[in-house]
Amino acid sequence: MNALERPRAAMILAAGRGERLRPLTDATPKPLLRVRGQPLIERHVVALARAGISRIVINLAWLGSQIRDYLGDGARYGAAIIYSEEAPQALETGGGIYRALPHLDPGPFAVLNGDIFTDFPLETLALDSTRDAHLVLVPNPPQHSRGDFGIEQGVALAEAASRYTFSGIAMYRSAFFAACTDGAFPLKPLLLRSMAARRCSAQLYAGAWEDVGTAERLQALNAAN
């Protein structure tokens, strides 16, 4: 049996502008929007610390100072928060993670989108020693009915008869970003490269998960309280 490694650090992606949530995000960064009384990003910090992942990197761009001022150094959560600056312009997902790599090494690390609401048990995240990425997929929500990727015996597939939605929860090794350079670039081409080499694993999670990408979804989550 191949060894499984737990994340030693985590990154929360928090640099995006949140265009689809305007005007709510004109004065408040998307990760600080509240669901059931608590900012989305604070939920992630608390959940990571509870799972034993206390070294947390957060990338900042749009209104990033508000996130820094709210969370501080993370001490009150039992965590150590490091901020990765991207202003004046966010570096997209791939570029944002790449810039933060010096704070995330050594060993595999977790990455969470700052704008999701979920009860996924982060303490269960693990990466096989033969893989350089692991994705958590979820059943397709109405707004993304075609899904993103498939799964076959724990391996992520770019094409499959049954496709699921990438949850925005994952694990990576720095080797996943080999040959990348600093700057803005998307994550998907790297995922496809890893899948082609069969070095990307995946799991399906059927618990609570929502992409808080629109005002309507945010309102629905708060109404369900």
C-alpha cells in the first residue's frame, strides 16, 4: 500500500474580485461575506485549525487589507496566518498558489477556495505518495450541471461518462507546479497535465457544499439557517 501524507500547511484563495456578487463585493471582499453570521473565510480558518492544519497562507488582492485586519495573525484561532500579496491584480488560481509556494513547502499542502461553504472534514485530506495532486469533487449543482472531471478507481479523469464538479478543495505538491514562473496563470492546464500522467487522484464528497458565487446563493444559504 502506498503511503498517505497529510497536509502540513494550507492556502485559502481570497484574492478574487467577486464580479458576480456585485454590488456586495464593491466594498467587502468576497471571502468576508457572512453566511449564518460568520465570514466564509473565518469558517475555513477555524475548520483548518480544528483539523490540525495551523499554518495557513491567504492570498490578497481586491480589498485584501480588510481580510488582513479581520483575521490578523491567526493566533486567536490557534493558527499562524501568512499573507501572500498579489495587488494590484490577482494572479488567477495557478499563479496565486505558485507565488505562495515558499510559504507552503515542505511537503504536500491543502488549498481551499475562499468563497465556498462546506462541512467537508478537512482532517481526512490525504495525498498518495505516487500522486502530485488530489481533488475533492462534489455532485453537480444546478448552475454547473455538466461537471468538471471524472473518477475511476480513485484517479481523476479529464474526460468521463460521469463528471462531477471540482469543489475548490484540493491537495498539491510543489512538483505539481514544475516549470511554472511567477505571474498570472490558470490552474486547469496543470490539472489536465497531471491527469494525463495519472498523477492526480480524486474523491467524491456528497455532504454540504455550495459555491457562494452569486447574491442569490448567498441569500439562500442564509435563509436556510
